[in-house]
Amino acid sequence: MLQKMVSSAELPGTVRGRDYVPYVFSAMQRTVVVQSFKSEGYIDYARMKRLQVQTKPSPASFFILTFLSRQVVKPLEFLLGIFPDAVGLKKGAVSPGET
């Protein structure tokens, strides 16, 4: 029933295993990552994992259409989808201006 409601867009969000994740929660996760990376020029993968960032961002309409792509990716792949010039390190990523 839940999957059917999500698939029909009656209930905006995604289903991850047995958990329902509202789009607003996913948007908050991504906003924290993006704003942190922009302001600090660095983000560690452990922080992204704690935020449960799991989906590949879409280049179109970041806050709405991002959620249509449910492909699980690694943190660096997520960042490269938003910041193509990000430099991956062992425990995090930096912006090119910070290297």
C-alpha cells in the first residue's frame, strides 16, 4: 500500500527498504551537504553518511527532481553530481580552491 501511494505521487517521498522518507527530509539532507561544502570548501564522508545521503542528484531542478533518481551512490559521486570540480580525498572532498 505504501509503495503504491509513493509510486502514484499521492504520498511525496521514497521508500528505502521498509522506511518511508518524505521528500522534505531528503531536501534537508542535501541542503545541509551543499551548504556545508559551499561554505567550508570541504565535507567528510562520515558526515554525509550520518546525514544518510544515498541518492544521486539530478542536474535538473535540484530540490524537486533530484528525488526521482533513486540510484544509491557513494558520497563522492553524490558531490560530483553537484560540484563537478570537487576533489575526492580518502576521508572527504574539497573544492578545487581549497587544495
